[in-house]
Amino acid sequence: MDTEETQVMARTGQFTTTLGWETAVRGRVAAAVDRFAGPLADLAERDANDGDTRLLVADFFSVGLNFSKYQDLTTEYRTSGDSIDYAIVLDGELFAPVEVRRIGQDLDLRNIQMARRLAVEQGVDWVFLTNGRVWRVYHLRPDADGGAPQPVVVVDVDLLDQDSHDSNVDGLFLLTRESVEHGRLEAMRRWREAAEAAPLSGALVSDEVVAAVRDRLRESAEHPGHVGEDDEIRRVLTEEVIARGLLG
């Protein structure tokens, strides 16, 4: 194990290997999730307004995600005369507009229209949307035909879902200043794209996967193997397992 790595055990009992900085950041995020659970539940119970929700969101950005309320968050950005709730600015450059809705409001793409417009105008790739309870981060994926970039969800957590504590911490970890600077949020964006149907279908017929399937079938069938079995497996995967139209 690398000297900069350590093992931590999640609530599920599973061990994961993490870098030293990651362990500290995950611990801070987990502590913030626990610390804000009560105030968040109180806001939800009284269906707090936009202003009260924004206060909690700003505090969570500072305490949990390590974005300074005085240096990294600003309310100065505007688009077409409309104000964005916050904008994350790193090293003097806009990183992502942030839209905040009251805690009781359901979130959807309509909520990020202004932020999306600002992001496109400024040439940035990320938009944050939250109502304090749900934290959702969109990547603006370039359109292959040259049209407007399309928002794709990369992180989506619900802090009032008590059964999802570990996955919530894992998702919020990606939104921290440290993870952004270490490229973890961008890496998750790449993973999400790679895990979509079309790329996965290609991976399923790769030589490595076909070989793994072949070995598993040999074992289960107690079969020594025969000429052309890889081609047979690839044909079945292509014609019968993978949905038509996915393979190029």
C-alpha cells in the first residue's frame, strides 16, 4: 500500500483504499452531513423560504465543501439581467453557477435555465443546483452537431435519505474544493459517460470481456474449449444480448 494511502471502513462494512487527503476530506464531509442533519430537517418541516435555504446552503459550502463564503462564492454574476444565486469562483475564474431553490421545491432542468445560459456565455462546463436537501451537479456536454450543450447529471444526492449516508458522503466528496482541484469531479464525469449504454455495449464485446465470459462458460460447462468459441460468444452478445442500435 502506498504511504499516502489508508484503508477506511464504510458503514456497509466494506473497506476502501483512499489517499491521505481524501480520508481527511471525506471525514469533514461526513461530519458536515451529520452536523447539518438537524437544521436541514427543521427547514424541511417548516417548508423554509428561499432566503433561509440559501443561508444553510452557503454554510454547507463553507463547512462541508471547503468553499470560502468570502473568496470562492459570489452573488455578482448576472445573465440577461437576471441574478444567479451564487457562483463558484476559483483562482479568479468562474467554475460553476449555483442555483438554490427553497427546500420544499422539487428540482428539474427548468431551475437551471439562467445558470445554464451563464455557463455557456462564460464557457464553463458545470452547473450546481440544490434546495439544501438535494444536491445535483450537471455537466454541460458539448453537442456533437454544434448545438447548445446538454446538461447531464453527474452527482445527485438527497441528504434527508438516511439510508444513503455513505453514498451521500461519496457524492458530496466530489463537490469539495479539494476534489475539484484534484480532478475527481471531472473523473466522475468521464466515468458516467463511459458507463452509458453505447460505450458499455462496446466494452461487452471487447477481447478482454469475451475472454472472461469464455473462461466462465468453460468452467460452468466443464468444457475444454473449441475453435471459434470466442466468435460464438461475441455473436450472441452482439445479436441477442445487447440491444440493437447500440453497437456502431
